Amino acid sequence: MSAASPTPPRTPPEVGASLTPAQLRARQLATAGLIVGVFLNALEASVVATAMPSVIEELRGQNLYALPFATYLLTSTVSSPLWGRGSDIVGRKRLYLIGAALFLLGSALCGAAQSMGWLVGARALQGLGAGALLTISLTIVGELYTLQERSRVQAFISGVWGISGLIGPLLGGWLTDTLSWRWAFYVSLPFGVAAMLMVSRFLRETGERKAARLDWPGAALFTVGSGLTVWGLETRGWALVGVGLLTLAGAIAIERRHPAPLLPMSALRERTPRIAFAGNFLGGAGYFGVIAYLPLYAQALSGGGAKAGGLILTPMLVGWTLTSILSARLIKRVPLARLSQVGFAVLTAVFLALTFTVHAPLWVTSALGFVVGMGMGFSMLSLLLSAQQEAPDGELGAVTSGVLFARQMGGALGVALMALLIGSGAIATGGVDLAEGLRRAYFLALGLVALALVLSLRLRVIRPVPARAGGG
């Protein structure tokens, strides 16, 4: 389908239908269960990061410090498209419950770990389940709610990520100091069980499932290729990255000819989903690439410890959360395309400003970081909603997971590229060299978000439709 005859925006089943009070109540409780699941997924990152030094000390794995993080990132990233496409075919609820069970099993095994090998394997299982939690949750929200309702729910989910980022380090430190590092993993179990019970009891499946067989050869090649690429970027193994990219190219060649590909190939022929994928990839590379090294910069500049490194990221997180909530209100009056363009324009301006402030006091970087978070809040939420609105029937899960996958892959690439720009010597010594290396990283981020801004200008502008009564 050409750009001249775009796919009509998809309409959730509830639009135009009057839900009974019992149905509204069930939908609210199911959504609450999904949000609890997203919360424990988000909480895991900050709680575990705080506890990990104690974990490594007890298990004597100082030389493998990064491996539990890298393994979790790898399995959660590469499994996300599989969960999304699978939910299009076999149903959301079933796969969500399987993913949540895997996450909780992995958490329990992490807490019981007696060696680094045990911990790394359990983290891989935990990451596999985590790939389902956010992907399928956002897909279910896209299916249950109208655009205006969905923006509020997804903004609330963004708020959950913000809250978890603020309380997670404190909770992780308290659990580790007063109980044991093992409780940094066990703490998610009661919340996860509650989420599973609420979703199992109250979620009513909507929409028609796509009767098709998954393209297993293409899916296998895509999973292997993306896995090699992510792992190569994490370990700076450029030969692995090259093999991974070639494998991905082969997967795409196979997927283009299959009626039920893992990737949403029919959606990617449309302008809006294609730009949403590219915008998330570029924005993720710029944002996550920078924030990986800001804590190191803050510690070097302030002379403080890990606390200073964590505090520098808080304004970014708060800015992203608040702007996502604001976007949910603006969406009633402002087209999604305009919100995305505003977000990338803000990111372009603030990364340009950051290139001139690498030697400024830390509060200046924190203030500009808050604005960076605002830009991400505007652009990422609006791109996801735009892609979901124009997702073809039977591909909502694949489109949602594809957008999130693009952001994660962009982040992995950004971290690796910016490490090269900053330089290992500057990272080790800090000081002026680190500041100048960070300036080069800012310039790269500036170029990435500026390209995303140019692409966003090609988004189709759809005027907001007033919300109907009775939708809940």
C-alpha cells in the first residue's frame, strides 16, 4: 500500500460500544494487574543494580560483574519480537501469563543462586520473561482502549517507570543492608503473583487472532542475528556484530516472502510505522548512549560516589515521566505527529546546548538532562501510539514489540559507539579528557536526534477525534 492510500487508523472494539459497569470494572482490574507487572519489571533494574556489588562479593565474581546485566539485556531484547508476534497468533493472555511465570521463576532462581554461573543462567531466564511483560502489556492496552484512553494508560505506565527509578535504589539498598541481597530478587515474587492472578481473572481477550503459522526459519535467523548483534555491542566484539548484521539481513530476506513473518513487514511498508521504528532506534541510541556515561561524569566532577552518579539521572527520568503524562492530556487537541516533532526538536536543541556545557557546574547538566527527558517523553509515547493506530489487523503485537525492540537495539548501539568516542583512557582517568569525550558523545547524539526530527516531519498529521462517552 502506498503512502497515498494509507491504512485507516485501527479502532479498538470498545469504540462505539457501551460497556456495562461490570465490564468496565473488569477492564480496570486487568489493567491494574498489567501495571503491577510493568512495575516489577521496571523495579528489577534499579533494585538489582544497587544490590549487585554485594552479590558479586559473596559469589566471588568480580571479573564477571557485567555478565548478569548483559545476559538479561540480551534475552529480554531478542525475545521481545517473538512475544509480540506470538500474541498476535495465539492470544495475549496466555503468553503474558507464561512470560510472567518465567520472570518470577528466574527471579526466584536468582535469589537462590550459589554461584556466578547459576546467577547468569537465572538472569537469562528472568530476561526471557521480562521480554513479554512490557511488550504484551502495551499491546493489550492498545487493544482494549481508544486512542485518548490509551494515551492516559500508557502515560501512567511511564509514570510507573519513573516511580520505580526513584524508589528502586533506596529499596535495593535497604533490602541488601537489612536482610540480604537475595531479597532484591525475592521482592518481585508477591507482586508478580498478584499481577498474574488479576490478569488471569479479569482480562477479557478482544480482537481476532491471526490464523497463521509463524515463519520459524526467519524467526530463528532474526533471533540469532539480533542476539549476536546485541552481545557483540555489549562486549565490543565487532566481528560478532558483523555476523549478526549479516544474519539479520538474511532473516529479513526470508521474512519478506512469508505470509506470517516475525517482523511486521506489511506495517513497515507504511510510512508511520516505519518512521516510528526509525525514530525509536535513533532516539534510543542518543538517549541511552549518553546516560550510560553520565553517572561516571558526575562522580568525576563532584568527587562523590555512586550517589552522585545516580542523582544525575533522576532529572532525566522525572522529565520523561512528567512529559508522558502531559502528552496524554495534549493528545486530545494536538496531533500525534506534532507531539513527536516537538519532542525531537527539544532533543536536538538540548543536545546542542550540552556540547557547550561539558565544563559547566553539575546542576547545569542536571537541568538540561530534565529537558532531555521531556523530549523523550513527547517523542517516544507519540511514536508508539502512532504506530499502534496504523497497525494492520493481526499485527498490533508485532508492531508494538518492534517499536520497543528498535529502541533497545538503538540503545545498545549508542552505548557501544559512544564508548569508542569517549575512549577507554578518558573513562579510566576522568577529568578534562572525560569531559571532552562526553562532548563528542553529545555531538553524536545531536546528529542522531536531528535525523529523527527530519524523519518525523514526514509523519502524516491526523487531527484528534473527540473521545466518545462510555469508553471508560
